[in-house]
Amino acid sequence: MRGIDQVRNIGISAHIDSGKTTLSERILFYAGRIHRISEVRGEGDGATMDHMDLERERGITITSAATTVDWEGSEINLIDTPGHVDFTVEVERSLRVLDGAVLVLCSVGGVQAQSITVDRQMRRYHVPRVAFINKMDRTGADPQRVVGQLHDKLDCNAVLMQLPIGKEVDFEGVIDLVRLRAIYFDGEKGEDLREEDIPESLLDDVAAARQHMLEALAMFSDELMELLLEEGEVPESLIHEVLRGAVWSQQITPVFLGTAFRNKGVQPLLDAIVRYLPSPMDCEYSALTHADRKAGDKFDDDVMGGGSEADDAEKAELAELAELAEELGEELDEAVSDESGKLIRLTPDPEGEPVAMAFKITEDPYGALTFMRIYQGRFEKGCSYYNQRSGKKERFSRLVRMHADQREEIDSAGPGDIVAALGVDCASGDTYAARPRYCTLESMFVPEPVIEVAVSPTQTADADRMSKALHRFRREDPTLRVSTDEESGETLLAGMGELHLEVYVERIRREFNVDVEVGQPKVNYREAPTQKHVFNVKHKKQTGGSGQYAHIVGHFDVLPDDAEESFLFEEKIVGGRIPRQYVPAIKKGFLSTLKKGPIAGFPVVNLSVFIKDGSYHDVDSSEMAFQTVARTTMREEFSKTKPILLEPAMKIEVECPSEFQGSVVGDLNKRRGLIASTEVVGPTCRIEAEVPLGEAFGYSTHLRSMTQGQGTFSMEFARYRQMPASIEREVIEEKRKEREAKKK
């Protein structure tokens, strides 16, 4: 049986069109998982890992796909992720459960917009990586320039481990700087490796590159430093050992070269994955215990029906709090973790307490699949495990190992395995263990949606099927938000971009056979305060019996744009002026108003609320009264902070022939774009800019017509920024007219 130290869990991530899926296809072929190479674009069924019809038609990856391959006695669990920023959550949740990654870069494009995003995600989850410069056969290929960009743009200590033999169309193979051998890739599919001595014309370049590599590694080894100073021979084993340690600590990124499409350079990359990226045995994992979590215990016992002391009113209040927390992307358990949770170390021990994270939920024609990464213990088919968030005990009816969309039945899975379970009802990020309230793994980061459309079935009879589709997609994709407009009753679909929503609408049509009407895209603006404002608000209402009384004194303030949270609630009430049991109700009252701000009904951000004083009545005060006074304060006093509207700004990166540079830059300026940089590489020009999302709708078609079909672009969310006053007035007026029309 293969040991855990021979398992590698890796992901392949990159900018759009850098060749991730093509590289994955070659890895499957050389590892013997498939026996025929299929291309992303071209004749045949399309790439193995792009198993959805939409992926094969569009030539893009939409969902991450998992598979397992064997290489030189090691088991590699491989996840191919999308490059398009609209599907960035697929990268987020994959990197959350992986131990290593391959960052793929284009030899001409270098470090591009999405490369920077992927790098940020890898750092967020502390994932070691190796880099692979792909498309070395392209005109303009320059690996030295790409390594320079890794240093400058990603602040990454990138070190070339290979040099190319030949340039561009004459690219023949690579020189291994560790073993000092030239490697060529023979055979129809590059499956036969041929090693020879280094060509004499490259000896000087190789000597310089190897010296640079050794000097970079010497920073992490005194023994290697001494050998260099003494000009002694450096053993190959020492280089591997030092490099492995530096990669694990994320202090070095080794860079490899090749062209996946031309079948060159993939096998040495596989060797590097096994040699330098860590196994589950080499990684440290931690989870938050549920021990001593009094607030969490009360929530679990009461809401799950186990509490005997809580009455119906308390249960309803807890359920309402839980629902509100879920809407805001928070879990009640997380809210108390800082106060009472303790971090515990998880070890990849097959005999330990079983712990796994559900990182992805999907459905295929055979039923619901929950993808899981197992961190500790063994999970057995047919056994039951506890969802640590909900407390529910669920039976894992079947366990399967996935190969793209194909399943392989297994009886059990242990530490380091990435498998899928059937018969599980959960949400992305849930933790499973053998007993309730054992521990919770840190969940993944989920970005906020920036664009919204109204969707409705063309035939009323299809409403149930559309509702079922949206419910399923929302479970699959945490970045997809579904809501109902209270005034119009319209179903609103919010996501990360036009392509994101377009794909889901098409999936509703294909997978559920529902014809859908889609409204015009709407931008998700935000409302934010610009100045401090002190408030003193009293809520007093007397009806026949007991009345309502609540009084709060405090101030609104502005949070910086880079604050970790978009809303901060603080209080410093002394002398019992407001009893402690009413403080959570005040916070809940403010939270309930954040979704629709007073200016134009957009979410409120960058707001700090501080309560310092107030008063209460022994008989008439209640939690409901203090919730009401908080809502009244927002409605009547927030406008005195002189709030403004913020609009989402997108980072756009355009590549086009140099002769169209002027037209493209001029068009971006017309769209209120801020040009960040322009760079001409050979016949191609790359332009980086920041453009408001509202001005970027339909840009793909416009760019193609402006550049005779030769321009391409990528777009990702950059930040929220203040919009011009004239446009702000237009948006507010449009929103007012929209409300009036709905009332009629």
C-alpha cells in the first residue's frame, strides 16, 4: 500500500489561455491515465478535464475538475482550475484544500492580471508552488523576462531550474541545471525522453545560470554556502534537499520551461512536483475546537432541538439570528471562535479522529456529489459522520474517486485523499467529523458579487423548475447569490461578471429545459459615509398595554477602504445605562438595515457604529424596541454622514496588435477608464486599465470590432471607488423612478 508521504495534492492555476488544461491533458497522457490526447479546441470530444458541453464549446474551463494519476511511484491528486476571473471561487476552494500548486505562465504574456490574483490566493492559503513557463514555441517567448516579472510583480523569489534549447519555433528541449544534462522529447507525442551532453554553444549560459541558481539556494543552507565559497563540487542530493525545504517554506519558486501543446517539458515538471512539493505528511493543518464554546453550544442545542431550557421564543430568536448571520456570510460558531475556540493540530494519521472538509458541491445526471479533502482518520463507505456546522448526522452512502466526470467506487479513504461522497446534504466549506462539535476547519474566502440581473421563466409553468435550478446552483457556487426584489417580486441573480451569469442562464436552459428571460445587467453599487456624525435617538411608543421604549446615544464613523470588515459595531456603555442583554439587539437592528441603504437602496459599507450611552425603561424596554431604535437611527441619521455612492471598478488587461493601441486606449478613456500601463512586446501591445463595471458591459464585442477580431482581454474586480457626482445623481434618479414604477 502506498504511503501518505508519496501522495501529492496539487492544483494547476493560471491566467486565461496560459495552457492549464492542455498541460493537464499531457500529464494524464504521460502518467498513463488516458491513451489519446485531445485538445481544448479542435476536432474530437475536447480535453478530458473540460467535461461540460459548455466548456468544450467555448474552449474555456468553467468548473474545477479532479483526477488522480501515478508518477514514478507517487500518487498525484490533480485539480485543473478555471483561468477566468468570473469563476475565481473554483480556484479559491481548490487551493484551500491543496498542499501545492503549479503556476502556469505564458512565455510571451508573462505575469498577467489573473496571474496576480492566483498568486494572492496561493499566499492566502500558504500553498507552495512551482512555476511552469508554457508556450515556449511562441514568437516572442522570453523566459528571462517572465522570471523578472515574477520578481517585480509578484515579489516572488523565482529561480530558473532549466534553460531552453532553441528559441520560439526552434525550441527543441531543455537543459537541466541541476543534473547538467540536455533533455529532448522524441516520439510522436514527446513520450520518449532523450538525454545528451549540453550543446557547446550553450555551455557559458548554462554555467552562469547554474551559478545564479546555486547562489539563490545558498541563502537557505550554510553547507551549500561553504561549498560555493570553497568552489567545491555541489552534490545533486544537496541541491534537491535545500530546494525542497525552500519551496515548502514558500521562500523560493523554482521555474520550469516547456510547451504543453508541442509535448515538450511536461515529464520534468512531473518529476519536480513529486520531488519538491510537499506531501500531507510535510504540511501542518489546524482546526478550531468546539470545546468551551458556550454560545456555539447553546446554538447547537437549541436550534437542533437538544436544549430543554430554551423556550419557543428563544428558539425563534436563535433561528432568526442564524438566518441573518448566514445572509451576511457569517456563521454563529465563527462569531464566538475568538472568545472560546482553541486551535488543535490535525495529523495525517489514518487511526486518528476522522476530519474532512467539503470544498465543492456539484450535481451530475447520477446525483449530488460532495467533493471532500480528508485531513485525519479514515472515512468509510456506509458510515455516518457529523456536519460540524449544523450538528446533523449524515450517512456517506458511497465514496468515489473522480476522474473528471467519471467515477471509481472505493470502500474507504484516508488522510490526503480527495474524494467525492454521495448522499450528503451540506454547504461548501462544511467540516465533517466522527462526533459532533469536535472541530471546524477554517472556511474559504468568498468574494462579493458585482453584477446582477433579473431572471424569469418565459412560461409560468416552468417557475418551479427554475427555482430548483437556482437552488442547486447556489449550493454549488457560493459566489452566485439569488434573491427576490421585495418591491417587484423579481428573482435577482448576482455574480462575478457577465460571463458568470451567462453560463448559469445557459445551464438553466440546457440542464433543466427552462427558457429564461434575462433583464439588463445592473451594477451592485455601494453606499458609504464620508464623515463622522453624532446621534441621539429615542424610540417611544405607547399602546394600550405595555409600550416600547429604547434610547441610544453614539456616533457613526468612516472605516478605511482596506478595513477587514465593511461594518464595525462597538459599544462602551457604563453604569448599566443600557442592560447588557439589549446590546446584541442594537447590533442586530443596525445589521438588518445594511442590505438596503437610505440613499438608493444599495448595501452600506465602510460604516462604524459606536454606542456610548442611552437609557431604558424597566417595563417598556425590550429587545424588539432596541432593534427598532437602531433601524430608526439608520433611516433618519445616516444621511447626515453625507454618504456617497461607490461603484465597482474592474481591472482590465487588453492584448491587441500594436497598430490598434491608440484606438483601444482612446476607447478606454471614453469609458472613464484610468490607464495604468501600456507595454509593447514585439507586434503585440498590452494595456492595463481600471474601468467602472457599468461602462464595461458588452466590451468583448466592441473590442473585437475595434481590432478586427484580433484583440483579447481579461477583466477582474479591483475595488470600489467613488463615482462622479453627475453620474451618482443619474443613478439615484433612475432608482427613484424604478421604485415609483413598481409602486404603480
